[in-house]
Amino acid sequence: MNGEHAAEIAKTRAKTPGWKPYRYEVVGEGLGLMIRGALPLDAGIWGPHEDILVTALEIRAFEARYETETGKCAVCDGSGQVWAGYKEGEGHRYRPCSRKGCEGGTLTVTA
């Protein structure tokens, strides 16, 4: 499940324009994501919080549309790299996308 894709779905459901996600929680065993967000009002100050549930089925449908429309891999968002972790002092680490058919972010084989 791609959290950024889930956030895009959640933004369309948010009651407040400008709503931004800030916390993601896996629901069940990969059944979906509960995304908490709010409208940022000022530095470090947020408006009322809103929790939005996005199911794994919705995320998969979003990713299938993304790939059909762009020809890019939904796993790495067309970058060819996926996030692999964060280490204090080193920052974010990335690794090459291992999805079959993904070559540098472009899909050569689908399914």
C-alpha cells in the first residue's frame, strides 16, 4: 500500500479544504489505512482533526488508474526508487524498485 496514494484519496473526502495528512495507521492486517489529518493554521498549529479510512481495495484501484493513465509504476511513482528507511544522521534511504516490469519507474510489463 502506497501511503501517498491513500492520502490523495483521503484528500478528496476531507470536509475541510486544504486538509493535510500527518499520521497513518494500518487497519487490520493490511485491510486499509486510517489517515489523520487537519488544516495547518500556523507553524505547528493545526485545525480540527479528521480521521479518514481508505481501504486497500480503494488504493489498488487508484494505483491501477495511475498506471493506466501515466504508464509509470505505482510502487515507486515512476522514480525507480522506493523508500527503504530513515537513519538519524544519514537521513532517508532508498533502494531500487523491485517490482517486476518496472525499469527506472516505467512499466514494461503490466499485471
